[in-house]
Amino acid sequence: MVGFVDSVQQCDKSIESDPALIIHDNFYRVAPDVTGLDKDKLLPVLSSSDCFRFCLVRNPFRRIFSAWQSKWLLKEPLQIGSYTQFPFLNLPIDNYLAIQIAFEEFLEHLFEYEYPQFMDVHVTPQFNLLRPDLISFSVVSHIENLIDLSIKLTDHLNADYLNPFLNITNDSLLPFSEIFISNRSIDLIRKMYADDFIHFGYSLDVPFSTEPLSQGLFDLAIKSIHMLRGRHQRIGEMRTAFHKDIVNHQDQLNLQNKTIIGLRDQLAISTATILHVKEELISLTRLLLSGFHIDTLNPQFENSRSVTKEFELEEILGQLRFEMHKHNLIITEQQLQINDYLKTNQQLHDEFVRAEAQLDLLKQLMFEPGKFGNI
């Protein structure tokens, strides 16, 4: 991962709203040989004794509180789409008790509607994601204490390597505190994340916060949360509007292209018709010049099948010239229609490009400095 940090940060294709999260939808772009491996390549890595396999886990209490805060409390645009109709998302949060209740209601929602088949990886038990029952890890390390992992990585890779865990942080606007965890929340977390507690060696007791949360810092955090909620709401609205514009322009372009195809088909028929008329005209002209008796003509000129006089031939030629002129007019009109549709197509394409540019600008606005809580 360390060798790909710069490449990930330079990616401009992410739809995440936080620069720290763009790895989620870009890592596979810059490291296709590391992520997204097919089964044949993955199985040896997961089973070979020559591979050093390690994973990081987090205290279930802290992890679910952080997940709730960074995704649902802050109303992350990409996260809350399927949750907007549930009351827990819009509970008051302006004091300690309100935060405690809001978090508890979120857990109640998970327990009632998702447990044990969680819809989101951020709240899925780590045991289900890592499957230590199937994969033999060389080291399972607590993210709260990485000394053992660092030592074993040093032994495996030798001392000359860049340790990616020296400055690891996972800060949130609201630091974890036991005052936000009700007795009901404790029961729900212990039940839903029982496998994490059992297999990863975490205590069932709620961890204590390392530093007390002052009222001033709490008030500042709540103010920041409201500001970020407003920003996220606006980002979500803009993203939705831009995507609707893009889809609408694409639909119009598709319709215009179908119309142009139809007109071109009609143009091909008209062109074939006028070529046939020209052939009739040439044939009759040759007959006229040669003085031969005409006994066979195009069916549309049935009444002239036995014409022998020059003036009658001239009349037929005049009719053919009229037909050719008429079809020339039709072709000209169809070509003008095609040109009009092509012009409209170009205008729609320009609007499409502008909408995409606005979406790119929105992404840049989303990537303003600042990390507001991650899992």
C-alpha cells in the first residue's frame, strides 16, 4: 500500500467526499496486481507458508461509533441514500444525552433491520470480513497497539523498510467517550459483534476515553457537524442534479442519433430512386438519338409504351427530368434535416461536456483539505 499512496492521491475519478477515502474506489486502478485478484492467484497467497499474512482489527465499540459518526451522523452523501426514510438519521444531537440516544437508535436500526446480514461493510463484523476461520494470518494486530506487528514486519522484511503504521490515526470530530454509550448500546454491540470480541481478543467492557471531553470542545464539534451536514447535503444535491443532467443529455443524444439514422436511411432510398430515374433518362435519350422505335418503357409510363414520335419522347424525358428534380429536392431537404439534427447533437454534446465539467468541479470541491472521521 505504501508504494501506491502518491498514485492514489493523484486519482481524479473518485466520487468520495473526503480525500482520505478516495482509496476506496481507486486502489484497484493503481494496484491491479494487489487488489481484485482472481481465485487462482488469490488462493496461493492465502495458503502458502511463504507468504506473510497480517490484518488489523479495531475495538468493536470504537469501530462502530466511528463508523456511525463518519457515515451517518455526518450524513455522508454516498452513504445515507438508502437510510433517509429512517427516523434515526434525523434525531437531535445538540447535547451529550442526544448523542447517546442518536447512537443507540442507530444500533437499534442495525439490530432490527440488518443483523446478522449487514448491508454495509463499515458495520459488518470484522470477523465476517477477514474470515480468520478460513485464512491463517501470521499476525492479527490491534490497531490500538501496533508494536507487535511492527516488530514482526521488521523481522520479515528486514529493518530497511518504510513502516506504514508509524503515524496512523483515525480521529473523529467527536472523540470516543463512554458517556455516549448507553447500557442498551453496550448490549447491542456485544451481541452483534460477538465474534469480533471472541476471535480478536477484545474485552467486553467499554473502553475508557484517554482524555476528558470538555464542554467547549463538544460544542465546537457539534457546530462542525452541523456545518458538514449542510455541506454534505449540498454536495449530494449537486451530484444528483449533475447526474440527472448527464442522463437527460445522453437520452436526447440517443434519440437524435436514432432520428439521424432514420433520415439517412430515407436519404439512401431517395438516392437510389434518383439514380434509377437517371438511368431511365439516359436510356430514353439514347433511344431518341438513335431513332429506334420504343416499345418498352418504365411501368409508370404505361401509356407511352408505343410512342415513336420525338415530341412524345421529349414529353417522357420531361417527366423523368421532373421526377429527378423532385427527388433532388427531397434529398436536399433530408440533408438539411440531417444537418439540423447534427447541429442539435453538437449542442447536446456541448451541454453534456459542461455537465461533466461541473461534476469534476464538484469532485474538486469535495476534496478540500480536512479529514472528518473515518473507519
